[in-house]
Amino acid sequence: MLKLPVSQMEELFASIASEQSLYLPLETNGLIAFSRWEEGKQARFDQLHCAGSVKDFFFPQTENLALFKTSGKEIHIEENRDPEEAFVVFGVRACDAGSLSILDRVFYDEPADTFYQTRRRQGLIITVACNAPEETCFCHTFGLDAADPGGDVAVWLLEDMLYWDSRTEKGHALTERLRGLFEEAGDQGEETVRKGKADIGKIIDRLPLRDLSLERFAGDGMMEKFDAPQWESLQEACLGCGTCTFVCPTCHCYDIRDFDTGHGIRRFRCWDSCMFSDFTLMAHGNPRPSRLARFRQRFMHKLAYYPENHEGLYACVGCGRCITKCPVSMNITKVIKTLGVDQHA
Amino acid sequence: MPMSTESQVQANAPAKAPTNAPANAPANTLINTPGNEEKDGKAFRPLIVSFCCNWCSYAGADLAGSSRLTYPADVKIIRVPCSCRINPLFILRAFQRGADGVIVNGCHPGDCHYSTGNFYTRRRMALLFSMLDFLGIEKERTRVEWVSAAEGARFASVMREFVEQIRRLGENKKLGDIRCKE
Amino acid sequence: MLKIGVFVCWCGSNIAGTVDVKAVVEAVKAEPGVVFSTDYQYMCSEGGQSAIRQAIKEYELGGVVICACSPRMHETTFRKAAEAAGLNPYMVEIANIREHCSWIHKDKEEATEKAVVLCRAAIAKLNLNKPLFPGESGVVKRALVIGGGIAGIQTALDIADAGYEVDIVEKSPTIGGRMAQLDKTFPTLDCAACILTPKMVEAAAHEKIRLFTYSEVEEVSGYVGSFRVKIRQKARSVNRELCNGCGECIVKCPSKTASNAFDEGLSKRSAIYIPFAQAVPNLPVIDREACLRFQTGKCGLCEIACSAKAIDYEQEDETITEEYGAIVLATGYRPMSLDRYDEFQYSQSPDVLTSLEFERILNASGPTGGSLLRLSNGEKPKSIVFIQCVGSRSDDGCGKSYCSKICCMYTAKQAMLVKDKYPDIDVTVFYIDVRTPGKNFDEFYRRAAEAYGVRYVKGMVGKVAEWKGRLQVQAVDLLEDKQLLIDADMVVLAAAIEPDPGARKIGAMLAVNMDQNDFFTEAHPKLRPVESPTAGVFLSGMCQGPKDIPETVAQAGAAAVKVLGLLSKDKLVGNPCVAISDETLCNGCSSCEALCPYDAITFEEKQVMVQGRRETRRVAMVNETMCQGCGACTVACPSGAMDLKGFTNRQIMAEVDAICR
Amino acid sequence: MQRIIGKMREKAKELLEAGTVDAVLGWKKGDFAYDPTPAFFYSTDELDMLAYDGFCGSNLSKYLVEYGKEKGKVLVFLKPCDTYSLNQLVSEHRVDRENVYVVGVGCDGMLDVQKLRDKGIAGIEEIEEAGEDLRIHTLYGLKTCPRDEALLKKCQSCKGKEHKLFDDRIGAEESRDIANEDRFAEVAELEKMSPEERFAFWRAALSSCIRCNACREACPVCSCHTCIFDNARSGVDAKANASEFEENLFHIIRAFHVAGRCSDCGECSRVCPQAIPLHLLNRKMIKDIQSFYGAFQAGDSADQCSPLLSYSPDDIEPDAFDRWKGVM
């Protein structure tokens, strides 16, 4: 483990940015979001979550797939991927970092999604431990540890010192490149980090959602959950917007669309939301014509279908964005609690 | 952020090609205005979409034609039954696709073929243009004119004037869609 | 994909002189869907049209674009040509490369480029065209005239004489209207009754005309060609079949204190009454408000007096529903109330009268039997002052902004009538302007001023005051620039006229708009002055704007001609470019209904299939016969449910796209 | 306003028991101090969960559009400003007035938990209303904040305590007076800027848009069965803003579609996860409508006509709009 005084973070950023694009939490338009770092810009680690999740870097909201150029009655197909770039995202929390393994399973599954793959290859994640978890946090429910956030490099910001621990090949390579900036953390540093982790753990034990249990979701009984009568009352509040989906670090549905530029067709993909009435709309109509069906889809996917297909891994990382962002305060924890309590109330 | 390369692309995008600017165009339709010189030396030729109601303005444009009153070829007319048929979507669409100015022409208020259509147009456009101005879009890019079927000369002069105004204003960068230029 | 043929016209050198037509032909060949393109000297000639017809057949074209002159010139020609070749006429689009291109541009390259762009836009639109079929609807061969004044009577007579059935609905117990109240008419001074009553009788006797007097239109539904109208015939309390019009009942009626509206309230009448001697029908009516029997239950003298046993106290209102192909509004006018003109002592002095009241005084059947007397003391006046423009051309907020048009002439008439009978009476007319723009009008006015010695003073009267039993008129003579004080025995106020207040309700039923002064608006102020914006509803007389009798009669005839033009058709063929509502998108919000100038949109609760589910929704329905295709509704509709056939959102956007490409 | 919850439960119980209503639409207690969820209650024993506190900012009118037909007669609790929305929906035939029993509830101004978070207050466990202040118990200690500083944007310029339609009212007279800022002040500030500054302002704001459609779905007048932006046949449908133009288009058209109908309930800005000041677009339209065409408040009554569905022959010309700027 290495360390660096927090006062020298600016130099660290500059060094990273000299060879890779560096994104970290910056305040723009009243929002703290991952943005491209430039000299003089103040990183904001005081707020736990960025408005968008780290998913946006690997699976952007819109992405060009191809361009069909017309000239007269001829059509030429051109690839128009966004240019590749090597980049580093700094300040990723444990939950967001955890979301990537959920996305990986989807996009790496054969045939692998080369757009996602390229970005994953080019991107490096530097996590930051959560010194002050929020009341909306429930990452522990999914086995994630806010105190030990993972990623290619894990960072702790404790007592004016930045502790740096690289975990992967990519991380080691970066560390090697930046080695000159750091000092060895030493035993004292290790001890500080250990103590910091313990402090975080104490807070996690006091979180209001500490007892959130997925016990009832494990194993069989998918149809039972599907048919649970509680969906009816749960979905009543839902407006059918896509906020939860779009702020969610694990939601990964997309639509493929064509845009007529006047000179050809630009084919691109963009995020979709199972909450939208035109989600998976087909010629015959929508397989989930009611809000209830769409609402249920989102949570069944996260809590039943995805685990069913991925060795019990839930498609939620407990970041709590949906709790803070849902316009009507309906969210996955309310669903878990309601369905987890009694299926036949 | 890799996801939003739009702004970079836009910055590097080639300046809009002057699609219909022949070198030997008559001097009276090609007045070079300082600041609007393109790299290749040709003057900026704006693209103007002119919506005309069938009963008054389109007929006014016809009269301008039969009176052989010239106005720049930059103006392209779209016929609609009444100015009240013009949806704000059409105007924004034109800007998206590369129009530099949009002008809505209808019968004089009170003379609408459908008696009240242009009264609604007047309210809609006042609010739409005001909103575009509020968003920082140059208000000179949009215009409503009441042109009767008898006002051929006025139609031509309004078009000349509007083209000149847009030429001074330069290319529509704020409302254009980068994708339509590729 | 639609197979499209493009035909580029030279129009001799009109187009070909400035546009390289061959280049246009070549350029559009690359456009999606274009399978054939050619040029021709004169597309509109028989040769050009036959080339179109041939190509449609040979290349199995689904649509054609003609690059030629304005569609306002030859769209119909080319549609017919296409139709002759078996194509739907609405699969033709015109690119106007003459008026909008070759004639206004000098540079050939520039003009050619623009012609290509215009042609592309037409192709882009055509690619989204759908065959359109005009709707047809039947015509009920009967007209309704609302209002039984001279306008309504004349319209009805003209329609009936042409052989069509007409019903007149009149709210008062007799037809005749305002004209029946008049004494003489300008500028010929013939007696109003003498020229009106024969028409009233003719209308009543006409086998094609039915009169519904003492009746009101209660409800209207339907549309041009087939309106359904509910008419309420108010109870007269007199059986019209039994009554022989002898008038005994009126003589015997003990209640004789009701205000006589026919005399503008200057006299009293009995509770059972006939409005005036020549009323049509000659059938009494019981004014239940004034009738002792109805108010106290203790009379019945009329019933006893009636030998025909026609009195029927139990009679109730009757409602009938009739169908009509056309409706004429002839709801007329009234003088405006002068309550707000206290400076003229109108409410205070019985010697201050409106012109219509004065008309009754002059009339032999009026309250004074035709003798010119002061109502205050029954004496003959020595001096009469006429004040014009009372409430007309006013900006004081109390009156009307418009000129009532008839006052200058009737004031001259009344002044002349006074002078003719009583040359010794001093007659002064205060005017702002004397307006005499009619045949023989100025001569008439000058005769009053010059031959009859009526004193015309340009100036407005500031005040009329009672003074020593007479009236003192304080005024300014603007030409002499001096104050005037004139002693008068009578003051006659030319009150502004206003549309009958009952018109508003009827206008609302028929979706006929009113202007800011409550006159009905025309479909077009210049070109369709007797048609209302609602198809099948026409305007006659004062309800559309101030006018005198000859103008009213002329307009009545014009309205009749329009009605006849409509009734003579067996079927109405509509314009197929009308609004269409997508019921799966419609929210039922009624925005479109609120601004439709033709009342062509109604709402219905309907079963709608949405994504395989059946839902009951409130959805808009467009009546294709009434819709004129302006498209106002399409923009008011936030969900995009409302679209306009022939000019759909997609079509217009496709044109925009093609132009901006 | 927790003080009236007892009366609200009583009223709901009374009407449910009497069969006057088939369901009650209110707010249900959440997991935290600030997250009550709109909910229907069908039986009296569920009413214990009925909540009404400073975080009931959501406007329940919108739910009546979809559920109005299915649920029979619904008792709905509406704050004064929510009643404007319901009036508008009634006028647009989107809600059947006969099917709704409106209980107007008093309001002290609703709170925005994000404002507390923006002040650095994290780990919120409990929020107490203590007079003019909020006492906030957090995982990291007790914090206080003046109540007025935590008001929702929409409550900073309150439309007043009057319920525009109601069948019954609870606590309406007890509503607390709250500071009333000029709701057009921000618009006027923007109007004073140069077009370039305004363009920069809106680019910055709208470029944050993620097209989650929360503004649209929460908006009580954005009640189309199918929005044109979702309708593949409209020619303008888009699921994401694939260009800057589309970021503008969606919000321009949305503002235009609700012009003359928007009651300025402020839901759009309240629900925006990206903190875009969307209400400014609507307020600009309202300000223009008022200065061009005279006083008008959408939702004031259910039988007024939208200024975009009427006209006067003397209306201002479209190019004259900026002469009216600031005239208010």
C-alpha cells in the first residue's frame, strides 16, 4: 500500500491525466457527476454518489453502431464507433465498482459486445472507500464492502492522507507509472486504513437498511413471487418514468434506433427502460401492456431472473440512487421488504 | 467522458458547405457581409424555409413570380393550407436539419380563409419565438409575416430582407443537429 | 415502395429558359422511388397530359410529381389527368418551379438547383401520400330561416319560389319584424306597411313556406345538408285551428295595461292581443304575465267571448324536430338601450324619444294615431331637435364603435315628414357627419335640408335639460364654432342599433362566431359575405351588420341563392383533405373542439383497441363534411392524434427534410 | 402538517365506511423520514399507514387520470396548489369530477430533502419539525436547518392557501404563511441576460438531461396516452437525446404542449434527477401569456379556455414579444 498527502492529489490527477483521460466527481450545473478533470477543478469526494453511475463510461446512454450512407439509390455501410480512448475513473464507490461485474456477465456473454469490451479494456477504475455511508446505502446486502471498495486501484482518504492499493494488473501498471509520487504507507498506514475500515463498518452496522434481507428471494419460487398480490399496491405509485433505470448502475437494457440524417441512416443504441410503455414494443403490441407488468419486470429481473441465470448474483448493488431519485419514493428496498415479508398477505 | 464526444465532434465539424452558391451568382443576390466569409472565400448562403398558407401567402408568392420579382434562391417554400397548420415541430425540424432561418407566412389577421386560423398562429408563434429567444436562440432567425395574395411585391421584398437578415446573422449553429451534417 | 414518375415542364421558355429541365430530370432519377422521369414542352397541354397518362400505365406508377407552374394553376388539371389513368388524384404532387423558381431567379445554375430541391420535396411528400376519397353526404331539401323580419321573409320567399320548402321560425307572435313598425321608408317615402304586408301575406300563403311564429330554435345538431333542429312553439293559449281572428276576445279583455312592444312601449295593450292589425298570422296570443286568468285564476272573459271556442288556457309549449339542409340566420336588430345617456334626459322626459319611438308617433297606427304630439302634454310641438349618432361611432365606452348606417337617412326622412306635414315646426338636426352613400340618398338628404328647410348643424349635443316645461338643448356648432342653446319641444335620438340579443344563443348552437359587436361573422368578409363560417349556415340582414332595407333585401336574396345552390345538389362532395383523429392516441381533452372554426369535431365515449386491450375512451370524431381542412386542430393536439389528410405531419416534415438535406 | 393526520384518517375512514368512496388516494409512510409514497387505501385498517408530513410534495392529481376509471370513486387529498392541476384535468375531461371526492388539506410548504443533502447533511435518520427549524437526526449527529431554507422550489413562491376545488377541507385555515417569492424573478433574471448567456445557461442545464421522462410522467397536464416522443409514427420519437438538438427539442415541445395548461405546480423540477430547472421554461410561458394576453392562471377553474385555444383580433404580433419583456 502506498500513500500520498491529500494536499498533493492535484499532482496525482495531473500525472494520471497526462496519459489517460481522467474522470472524477466534479460539480457541474449544480450536480456532482463524473466529469473530465482539468487543472484547477476541485474533485468532490464529499458526496457519496455521483449523479450518474460508473456504468455510463462503459455503456453510455447513446452509442453509434453504424452509418448507412446513401448516394442516390446506393447504400454504403460504415462503422462509426466513437474513437477509443484510455481513461481512468477516479472516485468510484464500492457499489458502482461492484456493478461492473454484473454488467460484464451480460455484455461479455457470447457473442461479446465489442463496444462494451473495448471500453472495459481501455478503462481503469480507482475506487474510494466510503467514509460516511448514507442512510440509503445497502451495498452490504449484496456482499459489497463500502470500506474495501475494490476496483483496479482502491483508495482511502483518511486523515489528510490518500492510501493507494492497486489490485489488478491494470492497477499495478498505473501504479508503476505513478510510483514516483507515492511513499510506502508502511505499517502505520496499514493500521490507519484498518482503523478507517473498522469505523466505516461501525456506521454500516447502524444503517437503517442494515437488516434488509434477500433470504426470501434465494432459491426457487420464482413464479410465486411473480404472482405475488403485493405487486398491485407497489406499482400504484409508479409513474412509469425511467429515473430508477437510468441512474441504476446495473440496468443495462437498450434499444437500437435509426436516425435519418438526410444523407443516410445513423444506427445507434440508447438506454431503454422496462418502465417505459414502449419497452420491447413489437408489431403485435407490448408483451407487458400494463404498468404492473412493467414494474414487476424491473424488480423480477434484478431479484429473480438475473440471479437465476447468474449463480444467484443479484442485479443490484445497493447504491441507493433509486431511493434518492425516485420522484415518488418507490424503490427496490420497498419491494424487497414488501415481497420478502409475506407472499400471501 | 467517452460517452459524450458530440461536443468535440461538433467543434471539428467542417463548416457547412455552401450548397447553392455558384461563383457567378448575380451581385445583387450575393452581398458579402463581413464576418460571414467562409474558408473557401465564398459568401455564406443561408437556407431559408418559408411556410406559406395556400390562400394568401402562397398566392402572394405566385404573384411575385408572375410579376418576375426576384428574391434569393435560398428561400424554399412549403405550402400548407393555413398558417395554423404549422406545428412548432416543423419549425424546429427545419432548424435541426440545417435551415438558418424559418419564416411563417399567413393571411393578414382577420382575412384568414378559415376566418380564425391565423389568430391562433399569431399566439402560437409569439409564444414559440419568445421561448426560443429565452433559450438564447437568435430571435432574428424566426419571423411571421402576413402577406396577402395581392402583395407579390411585398412577398419578394420580405424574402429579400429576411435572407439578408439571416446572412448577416450567419449559420444556425445553436439549433442545428450535428448528425445531419455528416 | 411507391413507384413515382416525375414530369418536368418547360412551360415553353418560362421554365426552360432559366431551369435546365434536363438536369432536373436526371437529378431526380436518383431519388428513392423514382422509376421514371421525363420533360415536356407544355405538361398542361393535351400532349403533356397524355404523356402522364401513358407513363402511369406503362410504368405502373403509384404517384406522380409534376414540376411545373403553381398548383393553384393546374393542380386540378393534373389530378384529373392522373385520375383518367386510374390513379387516385391525390397521388399527384406539384413542385412549383415556375412562380417560385424560374420566374424569380436569373442564374440558371442556381434556379436549376432550387428546382431539384423543390422537386425532391414533392417526391418526399408523395412517398407518404395515401389515396384520398372525398366523403359524400345527402342533402335534405328544406331550409330553415331563423327570424321573420324583412330579411327572413325575403330569403324564404326566394327559396320557396325556386320550389324548395322553407320554414320560418319567428320568436314574436307575428312575422314582419322591425320594418312593420316603420312609417315611411327612405328615400322614396313609400309606406313601410304597404310594401311589407303583401310580402308577409305572400309568405303565409305560400305552399312551400311554413311559419312557426311565437317559436324559438331550441337545439341544433347535424351539419350542412342535414341539420336537425328542435323548435319550441310557445303556447299562445289560442287554438290556431279554431280561431277565426275576429278579435272579440281582445275587446273583452279587462286587462289593458301591458306595455305594447310594437309601439315601443308608448302605448298599452290587452293581455290577449294581436301585435298589430296586419299581423301574420292574424291570431291572438295571451300574454300570461298580464292575464288575470293566469295570474289570479279569476277571469275567463275571452273564453266566454270567443264564439269559435279557440281559447285554450291549458295549451302547452310544443316541441317539434325538423331536418334541414341549410339554415339562414336573419335574427335582426334592436335599437340599443339609452339608459347610459342620461345627459339627453331620455329616461326622465317623455318628450325625448328614440327614432323608432318617434317613428311610431308619426305612424297613423301608432299611439297618437299619427298626430304629432308631445307625449308630456299632448300639445303640438313647435320645435323638434334630432340628435344623430347617439351611441354610434362612440369611443366613450357606453356606445358602439361602429356606424349604425341607417340613422342619417331615417333622420332626414323623419325631419322631412315633420316638415311636410307641419312646415311651421322648427326642425334642427345635430350630426357629426351626414353619410349618404346610397342610390338617391344624397339627393334625399339635400331635399330635406334645402327644400324642406331642415336645419342641419354639425356638432354634438352636450346636454338636454328640462326648462320651463320645454327642453333646452345645449350644443356646439362646430362649423360656426359657437355654443348653441335651442329650445325644443321634442328631442329625437338616433340610437345606435345592435344585434338582437337572442342571436348569441343561436350563434352558439350553430358555431357561428360573433364579432366584438355581436354581429355574426362572415366566412370571408369580402368573398363570402352571406355565408357563415359554418358550412350550410347563411346570413341575412342586420344580424351580420348594419344595413338598410334595400341592402337587407339584396342580401336576403343572396343568401337564398346560396341556399338554393346547396339544396339543388343531391350529394355534397367534400374536400378529402380534412382532419383525421387517431382514436388510439386521442386524449379526449377537447382542445381541438375548442378552436375548430367549423364545429366539425365532437367527442364520443368509445371502445378503443390499444395494444390489444379494449378500453373505453373519450375520443374526438371529425365530421368530414363540416371540416374545411385548415389544420388548426392538429397543432392544438399535444398527442398528435389529430392530423390533416393531404398535409400530414409526416408529409410536411418530409418536405422540410428534403429541402434541408 | 402532521397535526391534521388524525382528522384525515377519520375523514377517510368515515367515507370508506359509508361507501361514499371506494378508495382513498393519499401518501403512505416510507422507510425514511422523507419518503412517503403516493398510495391508494382500500380499507379502513390500512389507514394507519396514511401519512401527511412535510415531504408530501408530490401532486396526487396525476394518479386520477389513469386510475380514475378503474377504482370507482376516489377520495383524494390535495394540497392547495394540487387543486389547480385537478381543475385543469377536469377541464380537459381527463378526470371525471363526479368520480373524485376532494379533501383539501392545509399545507405549510413542502420540504426538499435534497436541499438538506446539499447543505452537507448526510445520513438522515429522522427529521423533526421544531417551529421555524428542522432538527435532523443523522448517523453523524444532530443537525438543524431553518425550515424555510429546505422548502421545495415550488413552495418558495406559493400560489396561496386557497383550494380551487374541494368537497371538504381539513386544516386549510391552519396553513402556515410562507415567504412568497416572485415566481417570475428567475425568469426575469434570465431575460436580462444576453442571448449568448441564456444559450450557455440552457445548454449547461439541458445537457444534463438523461431523458428519464420523470418531468413528463409527473406532470399533471402531460397526460397523453402516448406521448409524441414515444410514438414511432410521430416522426419525432426518441428514447434518448442522441444530440444536443434533441435535448432542446424535448423540452421546448413539452413546454409548448403544456403552455396555457401548466398550472406551475413545479413537479417537473421537483422530480428531475438531474436538477434541471425545468419550471423556468413553463414559468416563462406563463409570464408571456400573462403579459401578452392578460391575467391567466391555468387550473383556476375547470371552465376557462386556454389562451392558446382563443385569441383576440388585437393580439400582439409574434415579432413584438420582446417588447413585452419585463412588463409585469
